[in-house]
Amino acid sequence: MNRRNFSKLIGATAFLPAFIQPPFNLLKLDAKQTNGEIKFLPDELYGRKLSAEEKIWLENFYKNYEKSKAELQNIELPIELLPAFIPKYPMKSSRTKKQTDED
Amino acid sequence: MNRELLFKTIPELAKLLKAKKLSPVELTKSYLSVIEKFSQKLNAFATVTPELALSEAKVAEAEIVNGNYRSKLHGIPYAAKDLFALKGYPTAWGSNVFKGQIFDYDAEVVKRLRNSGAIIVGKAAMSELAGGPPFATATGACKNPWDLNRWSGGSSSGSGAAVAAGLCTFALGTETWGSIMTPSSYCGVSGLRPTFGRIPRTGAMPLSWSMDKIGIMARTAEDCAIVFKEIIGESSDDPFSINAPFNFNRKKLLERISQLKLCYVREDYENFGEVEVGKAFEAALNVFKTFGVKIEELALPDYPYETIATTIIVVEEASIFEGLVRGGRVKDLIDPERRGEMLGGHTISAVDYLKCLRLKQKMMYDFDKIFEKYDAILGSSTLTTAPPVEAKMSEVFKGGNVIEAAENILGIPAISVPCGFDKKKLPIGLKIIGKHFDEKTILELATAYQNATTWHKMHPDLK
């Protein structure tokens, strides 16, 4: 196989999925993954296994909260918008420096 | 018994008490007798404290007789939401999980009111752990004095019902998201939710430490201002509490108000509320126009307000009530949705929670710009009147009124005052929102509105 034939083959392979569908099972992704819903539902919290009832309550919470979570994850905040409680650096006087001097 | 006396405002009662024309003991006894008659009908109280009330009333009477008049609240009976610690009395926070809980200290606000000479007649009923639908309370759904088949609102349910029914002169409530505005609107009373940090929360159940506020429910905006003045100010035990000036002034009110610039939020009453509420709001706007104020429509900055508020509250309450999830007692909460919320709060990522706090900071910049242009924002306290007692949360809060989430995230003050009635004879509430620490402006606007209207003077005919 020379370089030209090899290129043709690679090109043809790239189009293959358009003509030949892979087996159905391979494409059958979990619905929760494809529409961006929350997949994570824990079996336990604080080392305590959740009861069947608790799992239902939790699942119901997620049904209501999923839209909110997606809404939050779609917002990209500017990096300079830091939370108010994080002080801006460098600090005016460095406490660590002072302590070192005293030492 | 003179029922009219029980609906008098604080200045009216204070005048009689100070002049010794009315005895604090007699006034307290009158309130206790109507509490006995109507409290169970309404489910308005978690605990009634007659012995404590009468002993405080006797002290007040002796002090006033001896010329030691403490404040305008001296000898005035009030109720505190069951979320405030009252030494030696049950404080169950509206929940069966905390039934029998007794603190050996008083909440800071209770102490401050005692120092002012006010008399506590009981602990007002509340929604379980300050949230949930009508049935979610250990004391039974709190009924609306205007229609016993309807809810008084939540979570300060008993505070709203007790003031509206004339079971006390004023009541303390709290709001994290709508808990003062909603019952004030549904019950037709005046409710002040001050700026975050204005009133120290020491001894009050925390739900969301970054959003909880203590407020006042009373007959008029002026009553709210009088109580507010007595309980504001820093406390070393609440690191979020802060000192700031407050100079409410009734004199030359209209002259000052005519200089103000207001804006309003147009709500979708047809889809999210009731058309009659919208009409009452339009009528209220017209009253303000007669004062000569400029009013423009406000377009709210675009934020997912409700998502931010929900995320912050759910995460913080999950942290506060971690023990309920850890120990499995979450199952004992009355409302299944709340159980899910408590569990779910533990699984929301720290990144999402912090994103909400960062958005809050951005919102503050945007709202600062709004308040550079306007002195206050007008809106409807709730988009509906009181729903039936058996209503589900999704029916009670259909959406709209997103500004309520914004107000609470930002911690800006607001007052709800009655502004009309619907065809079912249920009260409708008008909301006036102000900038941080500017309770003065909203209280003065509300007072001017109440001077020009009579909605706040109407009382339910309970039998």
C-alpha cells in the first residue's frame, strides 16, 4: 500500500459512520448524560446508606433542581469577579513577613 | 371587652398607657382572653405564655405608675415567632423533630424588647424549620383570620395571623425568602423586613446565615418603625450584625416624598397571579402619583435569581441541619419535599454554591446602579391572595415575583402594606423596596401611603 492509497482509505474510513450505523447499543447513551441532567445520586451520605424512601425524596429534589443546576453551569463568570470574602493580594502588610522578622 | 382597643396602633396605646388611662395588666389580660378564644381556631400560637406575660405586665404597670416610662413599647403585648429562644419555654421551630427543645437564654431581640418594656404573650406558630407548604408545621396549618379555609402564609404564619386577628399589637417574624412579605400580604398587616444585619439574630434558629433577617409585623408602617428602632444595632454574638443610623420622621412627610424618584416592577398577573392583585397595584401606583413623585418602570437585570436563592438556602440549611441527615432524623420532617431538599443540599457542589455568592456580588453592583437612579422600588408583595389551606406549594407560588428572590439575596429592606381586597374579601399587599440601610425612606413612603388610604384600618370579623 503506497501513501496515496493509504490516504484514500483513511478518508473513506472517516465517512464510514455516515453509511454504516454502529450497533444500536453503542449509541444508546444514558438519557441523563445526553440532555445534561444530573447523573449523580449517592447511595449514602455521611457513611450512612440511604433508605429507599430517602432515595425517592432525593430524586424528587433533583427533578426540581436540575433546571437550576443547568442554569448555573451555563453562566461563565469573569475571572476577576472574586467572592467578596476573599481579600485582594498582595495584602498591605504581610503578617507572615512580620512573624518571620520577630523570629 | 373592647375589641377596638386590641386593634389600636402602638402610638395610640402608648399615649393611653403613658397617661395611666390604660393599665398594662388590663391590656395584657384582654389580649390573653382573645388568644384563648381564637388561637386554636387559627393555630396561631405554638405556646402561649400567660404567667410570664402577666408578671411582665405587673412590672410594667409599677414602673409606669412610678414615672419610669421606658419607651413607646412599655406595656405593649407582642408575640415572637417560635424560632426565637425564650428562656424556660419550648422553642420547637415549628417541627416535631425539635419538640420539647428548651433554651436557657433569651434571644437578643427578646432581651431588647424586654428592656423596652414590651410584654411577650406567646410564641407564634411557624412553618417547619421556616419553610414549606401550609401543612408543614407541628402546630397544624395556620389559618387566615380573613377566611378560616385559607392559609395565613409562611413561614411567619402565626405572627401574621395573630396581628391580623388582634391577638397582639405586633409580632416578630423572620424572612429568608418571603417569610415576612407573604404572611403580611395574605393577612393584611404591615410587615417590615429590614436590611440584612440590621437586627442581630442571636438566639434565633438559623436557616441560611447569609440570608436570614429578623423583621416586624404590625398594624402600620409607623408601628414597625417604632419596634425597629428598639431592636436594631450590633450584637457581639452575631458577627453579621451592624450599627447604622435610623431617623424615621413623620413630620413634613409629603414635602420630602415629593422629591423622591420611584420605579416599579411590572408583573405578569395573568399567568403567575391574579388580575385583581394587579389592579390593586395599579391603584396604589396612582396614590403615589398624587404625592408628586416620579415613577418609572424598571427592567430587572438578567440573573437566575430564584436559582441563586434556592442554591444558597438549600446548601446552608443542609449544613446547619447536617445532624438530621447524619442521624437519619430527616425522615421525621413533615414535608417530603423538604426531606429531599435537606438530603439534596449535601450533594450540591461547592463550586456551584460559590458561583452563587460571586453572582450575588455582581448583582450588588447592578442594584447599586438602580438605587443611584431611584429611591425605592414598588411591587406586589405576593401575586395572589391567600390560597386554600390544602394548597400545594406549586399552586401557592406559581412563579413571577422574581424580585423577591433578588431582594433576599442582596439583603435589601422592604415593607409590605395592605393595598386592597379581592372579590373574596382577602387582603392584597403592596411592597416598597429600598436600598441597603435605608429603612427610613420605605417606612416614610409606606406611612404616607397609609395616611392617604384606609386598607390597614380594616380588620377581620372573627367570631
